[in-house]
Amino acid sequence: MKATTVTTTGPRIPALVFLKRDDVLTETSMARERSAIAKKRAALTAERAAVAEEGVCLANARAPFAKERDSVVRRSTGYSQRTELDEAAIRASFVKWRDQENASFDDKRAGYETQMKRETASFTEEILGGERQTELDLRTRMLSSPKKWEPK
């Protein structure tokens, strides 16, 4: 038997060229082939196990942080679980509160407008009343002392 190198996609690996005796591989070459295949399988299995173990370690390392984050969210929101029903109830209570605030604002605005109309009307009455009173005072004075007001 003689050893040769076979080029593969990776580095050069020494391989055995099997000698054939009547188109049948010898037992030693078959044993070597089985041994090489078993080593490759063992290496792949070990590599897969290492990758899987690394993934499990990462998942286990992240798990406490995820649990802590979830508990902080639960504590900060005040809910043990946030469901669609909880969110719908929150939305409904907000809409109710907003509508009440808008209604009270409208009531206040209407009250202010009514108050302004009253004040404007009373102010106008005071002005007009004062002018009327002034006119009456002038007429009374003119009538009471006609000499003062007669043209000269």
C-alpha cells in the first residue's frame, strides 16, 4: 500500500489509496475506513454538543434577567398580567375621564360667556343710565334757573 494526498475543499489530508484484490477491499483498509468515519462522527458529535451546551448556557444566563424584567414590568404597571381586557379597560376609563374633562370645560366656558354677557349688559345699562341721569340733571338745572342758560 502506498499513501497519497487527496485535495479537498479544506486542507490537504493524507489518505490511503486502497489496493484492490479481485475488486474487493482488504479487511485492513476497510477497518481503517471505518475508524476514520467513526472519528469524524465523534468529532462532529462533540462539536454539536459543545454548540448546544453553549446555547443552553446563554439561555440560562439570560433567563434570570428576563424573569427580573418581567417582574419589574408587573410591579411598575400594577398588573400581574397585561391582557387585552386590561388594556381595553384602561382605554375605556381614559375616554370616560377625557369626556368628563371636556364636558366640565364646556360648562365652565358657557358659564364664563354668560357671566361676560351679564357684566357687559350691566355695564351698558350703567353707562346709558348715567347718560340719561346727566341729561335729566342738565334739563332740571336749565329749568330751575332759566336765566343762567339763556343766551346773551
